Amino acid sequence: MDDGRVVGLKNIFRATARRRLALVLLLVVGGGMITFILSRGEPSRVAAPETPPAEEVVTEPSSPPDTIPAPPPEVVAESAPGKQYAPLRIEIPTIATSAPVDPLGLNPDGTLAVPTDFNRAGYYTGRPPPGAIGPAIIVAHVDSKAGPAVFKRLRELKPGDEVMVTRADRSEVIFVVDRVESHRKNAFPTKAVYDPTPGSTLRLITCGGSFDRRAGHYRDNVIAFAHYKTLTPT
């Protein structure tokens, strides 16, 4: 083999080696680029944990669950001793209320009748009189076209306020207010008002809430619940 052919072969081997090196570099760089592109284009399949691992200690206290306060204990009402008498008058000093009390029955449609005189109250004869065991019911108007009526300020009563009822024997029964509630007339708490009670209780009822001018009536009823405290004899 002459020197020219040797030189030519050396040049070919050198060129081939350079091509192989270039190809290797291309494959290496190209593979890296493919890997980079794939890693950027495909989202991670590992989700971030939503809760700390079991072995991790959470030092921040969690929020307490919502709670509902316990209702106040029920008042065990007593009753006035001796013979029972119809009520004649009601007085509530804290709201400056004083009015005679008349007997009331039911309307033809079965609803409770109301006093025809806006300056007088009425008690429902279908329930025990004030002082006897059970719920006594006394109702009165809140106002009239002429102005305030007997129970205008009934909604202002607070727990602990006293209600005095003078009876036909001239004795006076004293009740203590437990609570005052307001209810839509179409959601009147019938059982809470009329159901039997183990002792002597009193419910005072009037109208309240907003006034429906089209119907000419208030939309709500205001109800004061009270329990027997003591009897002042004649």
C-alpha cells in the first residue's frame, strides 16, 4: 500500500471517527432534550398529601366543633293552695299594666275569643284559672285605632318580672316570667301554650310583629310564659 492510500485511509478513519463522535453526542444531547421535553409536558402523577403523615405531630390545636348550648332547666311550678277562683284583675308593675279581666270562650270557628273592650283583658275558661294546676291563659289587645291597649308593652317583659292576678276571693296570685316569645300566627306554638303542666303556670298573649295593612291584623303573636310564685291571701 503506498503512502497516498495510507494517508487517504487515515483521513477516512478520522472522518468516520468524527462522525461517530458527533452521532454519539447527538444521541446523548437529543435524548436529554427528549427527556426534558417529556418531563415538562407530562404532569406529575404524585399528588401532594392533603393531611400530614401519621408520624407527623400537629402542634396547632384544631377548631372545636359547633355546639348548641343546653336549654335552661325547666321550672317545676307549684300551685296555689286551697279553693280556686276566677281572675278579676291583672297587674304587671314593670310595664305599668293594670286592667280588669273578663271570662272568654271560643269563637264559632274554634279560635280563642278576644276582649271586645281594648281596655280590658280576658281569661280562657277552657283552661284552669290562675293559681290552679295547669296553664292559665290571659289575652289582651296590643293597641287599637284610639291608641295603646292593655298588653302594648308585653314584649318588654324580662325573665324574673312579676305578674299579679287578683281573684274573685280578693286573694292575689303572683307569677314570675320565664321567657317571652314571638311567633307567626300561622306557626302558633299550640302545645307549648295549651298543654297540661305539672304546676300552676300562666301564659299572656297579645299581637305583635309587623302590621298587615291589607288584612288589618298583626302578623305575629307575643307570648309570655310564667310560673307560680306565691299566693297572698285575703
